[in-house]
Amino acid sequence: MPFVNACAASEVVPEKGKAVEINGAKIALFRIDGKLLAIDDKCTHDEASLAEGGVAVMDGKCIVECPWHGATFDLCTGKALTFPAVTPVKTYAVREQGGRIEVEI
């Protein structure tokens, strides 16, 4: 699968989510502890935007919390860590190239 341009690298600021749409897919981008991470921008519990959720590093894991009901997800694996979500979110390979963020779609 090819890497596709998502946004300028400067738009993905540390500890905040950035929602983008690529080829019809809504994706949330994050920069946490210098790592770029990309997941589906939809909570599997109730479809809230995960890009709007709070992020943290806990127990060595990069975590995002759903802004609606508090479900948490591991940003590296997509695994649902707390209720009410039980289904994981899709993760994507992501890279920074020439001042741009690219996601493998």
C-alpha cells in the first residue's frame, strides 16, 4: 500500500490530535514523545472523534481517551483498553517526509 500525503508536519503538534481525511478514510494523527501515530478517527463504542480526545503516556503506552464516554485506546496497537469500548481501532503506518505527514493507506 502506498503512503499518501495527509498534512503539513507542522499541523501535528505534540500531545494533540489532528483529524484528516484521506481517500474517504477519517484518520487521527498524533505526535507523542516524538513518535508519530495514526488510527481511525472514530471511537468503536459511539463514533466520537478520537482526534479530539486527551492523550497521555501511561505504563509505557501511548493512550488516547474518547472525549464522549472515556474509553481508552492504545495508539500503537489500536487495542481498546477500557470500557465502554471493547473493539480495537485500526492503526496505520505513518511517517514524516519532506515537511509532510504521510499515512500508508
